[in-house]
Amino acid sequence: MMDMTSNVRPESLARIETEAQANAFIDEQIELIKAQVGDGKVLLALSGGVDSSVCAALLIKAIGKQLTCVHVNHGLLRKGEPEQVIEVFRNQMDANLVYVDAVDRFLDKLAGVDDPETKRKIIGKEFIDVFAEEAKKIEGVSFLGQGTIYPDILESDGVKAHHNVGGLPPELNFELVEPVKFLYKDEVRVVGKALGLPDGMVYRQPFPGPGLGVRCVGAITRDRLEALREADAIVREEIGKMNPAPWQYFCVVPDMKSTGIKDGKRYMGWAVVIRAVNTKDAVTAKAVELSWETLTTIRDRIIATVPGVNRVLWDFSDKPVSTIEWE
């Protein structure tokens, strides 16, 4: 049996690469979760990302309705993500899911803010405030579920920035339940598949904690954010057809306009910048070569269907000097 109080991966935990190994891990975690939680209540911030989704699925399997998942829609998620969270966890898994529509609350706070770090701080603080408000509505909660994985422990001493709710008020100082804390990302995906989560969730693209907030470069406006959301869906669909697909691929919309021509008239529109990279550790990254056919298909679809966009660019910079994200 694993020692869940330590932050050192147990030597007895072999690499999880097969469905049989994943099922054995799941069975052991169910026992550990039941032993830790007993008849207590657990609260989980469910972003819909791989780590929090697998954590939630494990907790549901172990303790069912003793878990309450809180999904905060801050308006910075990718196209279809809030709907998928509701469909998978509320409709298919019958989980206690609290959906919070906080789009206006977040976007109003972000209006006119162009500094990336200030945007991150606003998004982080507002998330903690919303989550704390929801937590106070649920009586008898004494545990907090978190999708911490082993690289988070190695890189940041156990604190996962976009899941961390360490800023909660003192009266909400819950005991942590972290069932995937000793797993690497590829192992989490194997466990997610064994738990029956859909591929679109298990193999979801890496996504920064502030979401599209740092891909809508500069001060966020609602119309430019929606253009980014639509363009991003097209970029992910088309590049996702590559075999093998790159490690990460997305787009950004810079805070700038350029001249375009439509119906014989000049107008000012936004540019969409395509980004696709391969990396082993995210410390360095190489731009992935995209075929002309892929690039022109993306270009034509975006310009034809995304309002306000008149230009599509390709960022093929490596890291270093460029970072993977723009902000």
C-alpha cells in the first residue's frame, strides 16, 4: 500500500503503461481514498483538464456523491469545454456537479488590463474567490481533491498554480486528497482511459491556467476573445489530423489590427497566429513543420468563418529564444 503522506514517488510504484496496470492502480487508490475520507465530504475544482478530470473520475468511483465538483466557467476556456464537462460528469457519471457561470465577472475584471502578469493575478484571485463562495454553500466539507501530478511536486514543491486553492479563507482549510500525485502525465492518461473518460478529455492539449486569457494577447476584448476561441477550434481540428500530431498546437490573436479588403472595401481586422511545437520537457521546444496544404486549409477556414480576422500567420520560432506561449 502506498504512503500518500509523502511527496516522494514510492519505489513500489511501477510505471503505468497498460490497462491492467491502470486498473490495479485504480483499485488501490479506491481503497486509499475510502480509508482517508471515510464518510466525509470532498470538494474538487474541476477545470476539465486531464489531471482534474482523472482525479474527479477516481473520486467518483471511490466515494460517489460524497464528492462535489465545482466547474467555474470564466469565459477563457476553449470551444466546447464547459459543455463537455457537464456532459461527461453530470450526465454520464451522475456526479454532484456545480456549474458556475462567471464569464461576466471575470471579463469585467479583465477589461482594459494588458499586462500578462496582472491578467494572471486577476484570473487566479477571482477563481479563488468564486471557488471559496461555492465552498461555503456546501455544509460538512472537510477534504479538498486536487489533480496534482508528480511533475508538479518536482517543479513547484507540490503547488499546482491553476488548481491551487491555497488562498482560500482559513475556515476552509481542508485536508488534501491527491490520488494521482505520484503519476506522470502519460500515466494519468492511461488511468483516464481505464476509467472510461473520452479521448477528447484524456488527450486534451496542454492548456495554461489562465486559459485563453494569455492567448488573447494584450487587453482582452469580448469580440477578439470569441474570434480566438473559434480560430483555435479550427487550428486544433486541422493540425490534429497530422500523424503523429505535434505535442502542442494552438493559436493566439495579438492586440493589433491590419488592413484587409472585403466586398471591395478596406477594413481593419485581426491576425491569427498559428503555433505548433514538439518538446520532451517544455524547457526547450522545436517548431513543427506544417505542410502547405495544412496551412492553407487553416487559413481559408479561419478567414471564411471567423468574424473580424483578415490575416493568418505562422509562428515557427523555437524555444529558446521564444517561449511556447506568447504571454
